Amino acid sequence: MSELNFSSIFALVIGIDQYEHMNQDEQLRGAVSDAATVAEYLLDTLHVPEDNVKCLFNNQATREGIIDTFRNHLTLNRDIQHSDPIIVYFSGHGDQQKAPAEWHSSDGMTELIMPADASFRQGEDHPLDQDYKHGIPDRTLGALVHELHLMKGDNITIIFDCCHSGSTTRGRKVRARYSHDSNAPPIPANLDENIVQHVSLQSSPGRGISTGRRSFGRFQSPSQVHSLETHVLLAACKNSEWAQEVGNPDGTDESSCGLFTHSLLKSLQECDLATTSYLGLMRRIQQHAKRFLSMQIERFPEYNIEEQTPQCEGRKQDRLLFRTQYALSRGMIQLRRDPTNNTFQIKAELGVYVGEMTNVAEPLARLVATEVAATESILSFPNTQPVIEIPQFAYVVVTKYTGYSLRILVDEKIEVLPEWTEVKQKLDSQQITIVWAKPSEPADLVLIPTDEGIKVSRSEPSLIQLGPKPLLLEKGLSASELARRLGGIAHFHFHLQRHNANSPIKNQIGMKMIELKAGPGYGWGRRSYVPAANSQVDLFDGCLSTGKVAQLDSDPDKRYGLQLTNTSDWPLFAWVFYFDFEDYSIESLYEPPSSSGNAPLVTGKTLPIGYGDAGTDPLRVENDSDAERQTGVFMLFVSRSWVDISHITRGSISATEIGGQGFRKGDKPVEPASNVWDVLLVGVSITQ
């Protein structure tokens, strides 16, 4: 392992085997041992100073003790500098309870971690409702993490070896880290209100995002524990699975460990921390867990050991472990090799077409896409190249998208400019294929010289009704900068034209825009929002089905949310983007939290965006430019299987650097009908 200095890590490590009020068959065996092993790894392997690691075991990990230690050891710790790495590890029981209606949970439930002194009426504890000690819900945890994020930055790793659904004891060697009190009273809506309100008062009142010069804005990043922005979450399993305790590999009868923590530590010990990202670590964890699970099933066939799929969530998954730098593999696609026929599988978004895929530097090999589907492709060695050994964690990059071209007509006065030859060469070498149209041919874009620079006029037929104004590329830009901006425009148009010609589920997917109002209290670390009284009014006005442009009024004081619905036969993964014609930026408004988790857009349910528990913030509609109106497009992309299209996002083309280039590959196996996908668009015009 490369030599790195991790002396600035601060950690809170919690492990609970013995619960004060639970029956003996509810107690765990390996949670404290797992937590102690994690602490040992931090101290002995990473050489984290002992004062930086705070451990709470068994009766130390009370509800009050966990919350107070979180704030005192981490949030209020003056020794922790901004962006220092922070790790929170919990091993113990989790639970799932019905959420108060005021919390607007998308599935009506809330997840909790259970402290050592949690009430449990199915045992010997029979407190009155007002004295009942609930677990710590994700709403409270989210507020604590959000406060930590505000104070110390976003270099935060949360690790949970517990689960929130399923049954409890599975046998003498296999237990689930889940405990549910079916006699528990309802969770009060104001539970931990002092914590979430305290955090919300520290949050800034709001900020704009880069869509349309704040045409659409949102509040500061949400604080719930599943927020995509504030931290990276490593979890033991899907929410429909069990986090299991299994026999230790040493084979002793009494020793137990969490399958997830065992796989986590094995992966950390084997990988190079200097080059491994969270996503790369999770791939190793999942491989270890699969092997370890198979071994346990073989050792203990009489115990009903279940499948367990560790999870990684958060938009910082491509960062190097415990750092703010991104891995070199960011923007690349991982290969999965089929050793039987020397082919490779990639799980990639739409836009992988039959053609060549190579590395931009010194490639190990050149691969050809021989079988192409909507969300995956099969790559093979070309006949002209010998078959060579490819490392297990190799990546590919797409060098050219050949399925779509952008037609550009360039005025002859621009073609004679001394820098144009270099601009054209740079554009021809980028991913998007450029066709240089002749004056007599149709074109998507027209470049016209003016006294102020180069005017970019859009003539694409599908955009006529939006009527976007021409874009000006100011005079004096270098060849590299001019090529970069034009490349950003090509990227914008390439992704905007995505569609499924068959539209298999277009009529079974819905997206509404509704007005929100301030909720009765504070939640998720900021002011809560709920649907307004007129929330039955769809501000898109049915434009999703008619293709017309929705007319929106600029009002920076109002807040809005989206509602996604699904009446198809499948649960779906969903992404929402906003394409802004003012500056050619593309903003991600929603993406699934995990590549291997359950599809969040459930059949017959509503997925809220901008309120509730979806991990997103309210939108605001604001036209603060000099123009009378601004235009843009909402894109809803849905797929039966997870794909990574997060690299679509781009900042303004006038920004110094275009961001959002993560391209991550999920290890989720292909399921029946996994190639079902569709794209829906809503054009909007925002008037003063």
C-alpha cells in the first residue's frame, strides 16, 4: 500500500451487542468485535492518533451518548480543520418504522439506528408512550451530518453495518442486525425537533444553481442521511435485505462477524489507498462478500443465509478514499470480463454505439463493440490484434460517439481566421462527431461573425418553438477556449436529442411540477416544504404528453417540487436533468442514490423531488437576466436497470472548467427486461 498520511482522520466508532431492553435472542454477537476491529485498523494500519478515534461500545452507546459524542467529538471539535477526513461507523441493530405524515416520506417509512437503551416492549420494557425511547431516525442523523458538513466540509464517510427490514434471528450462527418492536407507539412528528431546528438555523437561506443564471435555484444541499451531496455512505445491504452476522473465517463456533464489515476490512487491507476510489472499494467489497457468503452457505447449509449486496451512495463516489481528490478512473467505464470467450461487458448509458473504444493515453488494448444494447455492450478484441491479459480492474473510455452527429454551418469569414484550423482539429478529435455542413445543406448550428465575436444560431427544427436566443462567443477567445465552448455546445445537443423511437413506456410515466409551501417545522437540516394547497395544479400543464412549451412565471419567493409517477409493470430508475439554453449548462436535479440498490420509482407510487425524503431540494423559478424570457428543457430519463449518466451534467460553457465528468459503472447483473428505457422532455419558457 502506498505511504499516505492519515493523521488528520477523525472517527466515531459505535458497536452494540447488548441492548438493555431486548430479549436474549435479539442480542448480537459480533457488532462490538467488528467496531473494535475497525478502530484497530484506523489506529494500527492507518496510524490515526488515538485521540482522534472515539469508540462507544454497548452501554456507552445510548441515544444521548451517540448524539452528544457525534456533536462534541466531530462537529464542535476545534482540532478538525475544514475538509479533514471524518469517518462515522455504526454496527448494531437497525429498524424501520412508519414515519409521521409531516415528514413526507416517499414510502411512508423512516429508517432508524437503535441505541443500546432503546425501548423494546416485546421484551421486559413497558414504558408509557411519552416515556418510550425511539431509535435515532434518518431525519435526525441527516440533520447531524448536515451540521457536520456545514462546519467541516464534505470529506465525510458514513458506514452502517445494520439493516432496516427483514426478520431478526436466523439461527445460531446467522443473525440479522435488525430489530423491530411491533408494539412501539407512533414516532412523534417533533422527535428531535431541537436538533433539526438548530441545524436549519445555521444553514444559509438559499443559493442559486447554474441552470439558467439561477432560472431554477435550490436551497442548500439536503441533510438527510441519504443526501447525495454531503457525504459518501457505505451500507451493508439493500433496504430489502438483511445485514447478517456469520461465523468468522477461523471456523470457531462462538465467534461472529458482520459479513459487510469483514468484507470491508479485507478490501481496505488489499487495495492501494493512494489510487482507490469509494466506488472501486465497493466493487472489491461486493466481490469479497459474494465469496464469503458462498463459503458460509457451504459451511452451514442448515441455516437460511440470505443474499446480501453492500451499497455505496453519494455523488462523491469517484473520490479517492478519505480525500477530496477524484480518482484517475473518473470518467471511465469499468470492464467485466467473460473468461470463457475473451469478451468484456460494460454497463454504460445510451450513446455507446458499434465502434472502437480505447484509452486516451497508452492503451493496453483496442476493443470493438460487437454487441450493443440500450444500457450495455459486449466488447471483443479485433481480429487484427492478439488477445492479451487485461487486469481485473481495467477501464475503457469512449473516444467517439458515432450514432449521432452535430451539423454545423460555418460562415466563410470565420473559416479564414488564423485560429480556425486549430479549432476545427480540436473539435474533430472530441467525442461528438461534427459534420461541417455546406451552405445548401441543413444545419443544427450556424456560426456567424459579428463585431463582438461569433454568434451561434440554433436552427434545429425541434427547438424552433422554444425560440432560444443566439449565443455570442466573444471576440478574443483562444483557439483552445473556442473549441472547448463549441465542444460544450455539441455535448449539450448530443444529450438533448436522446430518445427511444419505440417509446415503450412513455404513456406510463408522469412528471408534474407543483408549488410547495413551508412546512410546519424544520426537517433534514433546513426548513421543510410540503405540497401547497393548489398542488393538484400541474405547472407543466400537460406539456409532457402534448410536446408544447410550458409557460412559467418568474417568482424567486416561491418554491416548487416535481412528482414522478410510474404505472408500468416495472420499478424504474429515474434521472431528471435541466438543459439551459442561456448558457448551455446541464444540471442534475435528481439521480438514484445507488447503483445496486432498489429502483426508487416504484410502480403505483409517487417519487417526490424537492420535498419529502428523496434527497433533493426545492426548486425556484427565477429569470434575473435582461431578457424578457429564458428557455430550457426538463429531461426525465427512466430505465429498468441502473446506468451511470451523471457525466451528462455540465456547467456553463463560459465557465473556466466544464465539470460533471463522472462515468461510473455498476456491477448490477442484467435482469429480464432490463433494456426497457425511455426519455421524456418538457420545454419551459420563464417570463419576467
